[in-house]
Amino acid sequence: MTTSTITRPAGLHEFERTTSRWGRITMVAGLLLSLAGPLYIALFMDLGITLAHVITAYLAVATTFLVFAIVEPITYFPILGPAAMYQAFMIGNIANKLLPAAICAQGRIDAKPGTKQGDLAAVMGICGAAIVHLTSLLVFVGILGTWLLSAIPESVTEVARLYILPSIVGAVLVQAIASVKQLRPTLISLAVAVVVVFVVVPAVPALTYFGTALGVVATAVISWFARPRG
Amino acid sequence: MSSTFAAAAANGASTDIGAVANSPILWVFALGVFAVIFVQTLIYMKAARTAGSTVGLERKDLNRALRSGAISSIGPSLAVVLVAIALLALFGTPAVLVRIGLIGSVQTEVASATIASAALGADLGGPDYTQQVFAVALIAMSLSGGAWMLATLILTPLMKRGGNKLSEVNPAVMALIPGAALLGAFSTLVVSELPKSALGALTILVSTIVMAALLLLAKKLNAGWLKEWALGIAISVALVFAYFAHTATTA
């Protein structure tokens, strides 16, 4: 073990204080800004939008996603740690971009997930990802987007949409296995995933949106009880 | 331009989505979200650099971590960009930037917009997809995405307290759980993609094999830079494979 979770160096304490204070402040600001635009349209653009419209539409969406909005932060907390939570849920695209970046950063400097070094590496990795992502969005979507829309063949964007997740998750699983370097939890996670996807979810379709959460919790719990004890 | 904009904006039944969706006020708030994330990134980088030395991480290590995160996200970012461009006609640039590029993901946001439009009796992108429907869908997407942020704001401090308590009681738990949780998440993501389509499953296989080969090679050659580029290469190879296989089977 390269880390001690009980003794906390003062510098790390400061890091936690800064990130939880500023993480919260920036996230509240981001939340308000993301709501302000749509609210302005509804109130001042005279599109005939009523409160009934908004309630009807939001309730329909919330029925599908509200539970997910609560389950997902819980699912990713043990992986991201408190500091990166405020980054991840504002920058978005967590499973297909931010977690891969965090795992890659940890792997590059040989810091295991869950250690203090791992947490700092993850935060730096996500910062790097944020810089690249903000820049590429601004340039390729914000500035060049309309032109690219006419220049890129539809077959390319369609393949990107259909196969983006498959092309990322396989590679990231390999990266995760190489970075965690623990055979037993690896085998347990694969067995759990097969059971969740092919047995549990088909048997109880209501659990469809909880697949990942189930996989995370079951793998963590079983790995804990099956750990080698000396 | 501004006169057509005003005329169109006053008519909720118009299907000229762009007139509302690309309005300057939406741009201002969208760029505001960018600015907030940028500021957050700077604060976090500075905080991590200050804390690094106290846990035995040199500045060189932290810069490597930053660069790795940046390089490894080129592939995923460009993939997101491609999909975002395809959705510009439906939502306009500012909404695509904020909802799909940031905060949410393609899958949830498109699903939310579809559900919201359907609740108003319209098809997303169909002949009855009016400015009014777009605006209501955007509000519903934003409220729904906001729920994720609100849950993060409320739950993170609670879980942090729980985690700290757990690590005091039993330090071994915290050495095991994050790694196991990570493996659990990606194993489930991989396995749940498998039954969706045969070509999707093959694409996963390609990306898995390329990544494994690159990591072995990086270890053999002791080439750290290869670890940074591995994800981008794996994604590119897998997407190129999917493109040719997809066009071959649908042609």
C-alpha cells in the first residue's frame, strides 16, 4: 500500500477544502446559467408557452430520468472521489470521456484508483480532458459547426452516433483492468456484469436503468467479502 | 436578418427552429457555462499542483497526468463533436453545446427531447416540431439535466462524510472499493452493449484487442507516451472498422 488514508497531510486537507468550496460554487453557477437561457425564451419570447406545457413535458422526462439523476452520482462517487464529482457532473459525458481520461492519467503515473495519488491524478486528467473538450466544442461545433454539418457525409455522423460507445468502452475496460491490477475483482466484475445484463435485468425490466449501478455495488460488495485475508 | 428573426420569434407555431434556437441570448448563457467550467478547471489545477508535493507527486507527474487526460480525450471529444454537429439542425448551436457537449450526454439528452416533444403530441424534428415545442423540450431537458447537478450538490458532501468515516473505521475498504467499483461500472457497460447489435459487439472486440496490444507494447518498449495515445488509437481503429463494416452490410 502506497497510501495511508488515516493520516491526512495538511496540503491535502487544503485541496479538499478548496475543491469542495469552489466545486460547489462553480456548479451552482453552471446550474443557474444552464437554466437561465431556456427560462428567458419561455418568459420573454412570446412563443405561447404555458406552465402546463412545461409541467407536462418535464413530468414525462422526469418519470424516465429523475431516479437516474440520483443513482448516477451515487454510482460514480466511489470511482471519482469528492473533488472530481463537481467536475464530472458539470462537464458531462462521464463514462465515455471523463472516466477514460482519469484512468489514463492514473495509469500513466502508476497511481491506483482510490489512493490520494490516484485522486489527484484523476483530477488532473479530468482538467486535461476539460481543456481539450471545451476547445474542440467551441471550434468544431460553435464556430465551424454549421459548415461541417454540410461538409461531413451523413454516413460518418451516423456511424459515430451508433458506434461511439462500443468503440470506447472495450478499450477503457482494458485500461481499467491494467490500472487496478487486481485479478479477483476483475473476474468478479465480469461475472457480475454477465449476471446483471443477461439474468437480472431481463427478469426485472424495471431495473433497466440501474444496470451500471447494480454492477458497481455488486462487484464492490462481492470483492470485499471475497478478498484475500492474511 | 433581425427583422425575420423578430417576425419568426413572435410565432410559436413556426417550424423555423433556428430563429429561436440560435438567438443571441442563448449564446450568451451557453458561453457563460463554458466560462464557469474553464474557471473551475483552473482552480482545480492550481489546487492539485499545490497539494501534489504533500502526497509525493512531483510537478512532472501532475503534468503527465494532465497531458494524459488531454490526449486520451481527443478521440472521445471528437466523437462527441461529430454527433453534436449532426444534432445542430434539431436544437441549434447553443443548446447542442450546453446540453449535449457539456452537462449531459447524447443518449440522455436526445431521449429527453424525444419524450418531452411526445408529451406535447409532436415528433422530434417532425412537421409539428415548432418553435414552441422546441422551447418546451429545451426547458424539460435543462430541468432534467439540472436534477443531476442538484443531486451531485446534495449527495457529494453526504457521501464524502460517509467515505471518510468508513476509511477511519476500516482503511482496507477504501483500498479495495474504488477499483472494484470502476471494474464493475465498465464491465457492466461493456456487457450491456454486447446484445444490442452484432456489429456493436465486434466493434467492442476490436477496441479491446487494440487497447490490450498497445498497453503490452507500451510496457515492452517502456513507452509512456504510447499509454497516452492508446485510447485515441483504439477508438479510431474501432470506429474505422465499424464504418466499413456498417457501410458494407447496409449497402
